[in-house]
Amino acid sequence: MRPSPEKPLTIGVVACRAGVGVETVRFYERQGLLEEPARRQSGYRAYDEAVVARLRFIRRAKDLGFTLREIKELLSLRHDPATPAGDLKRRAEEKLADIDAKIQLLQQMKKALLKLTCACSGRG
């Protein structure tokens, strides 16, 4: 990811804006979820604003229960121009089916918990 020439962001600023820690940014780079950033002459990493949006997406996906492998797949669907349209559609449909299955499971868990809370007086 090439930083914009007008004002590249430091890793600390990127982490703060995305709501993650600096070590998290480095970890996602090592895991291939973020591209290695360009370096300034000083050797410091130089990020652009798009990295903040990507980190927010990763954080939201993690909060929703997606694994890093699944998140990497989701990101590749958005950013791989070499992926044939048919493959892209098939993978997106598979991911939608996975999401629907997770939603259904969460709804079942919610019903079970509601039953439990209704049946339990909370005393003794």
C-alpha cells in the first residue's frame, strides 16, 4: 500500500484511528492481512488512510466471529483483480451461505438463552 504523497500516517496514528494497538497492526502485516507499507527515508512505516478502513473492517469481522483466515478470504474477494468473475461470485455466495448459517445458529442460541432467562426466577 503506497502512502499518499501529501501526508503519510505513522503506525501509531493508524492504530489509534482504527481502534487497535500498534502490535495488532504489525501482527496483521505478518499474517498477510495488510501489505507491508512503504518506508520513509527515516525507516519508519508510512501508511495511507485506506489502511485505517481496512483495519476497521478486520476488527468488525473479528467482532462478528470470523477467523483471520476467513477475513483474509473476504479481503481477497474485494481486492484480487485476477480472480475470474465466476470464481468471485461463487466465493461470495459461499461466504454469504456461511454468514447465513452463523446468523441462524446465533438466533437459535438467543432463543435458548431467552427460554432459560424466562424459566429462571434468578433466586436461589
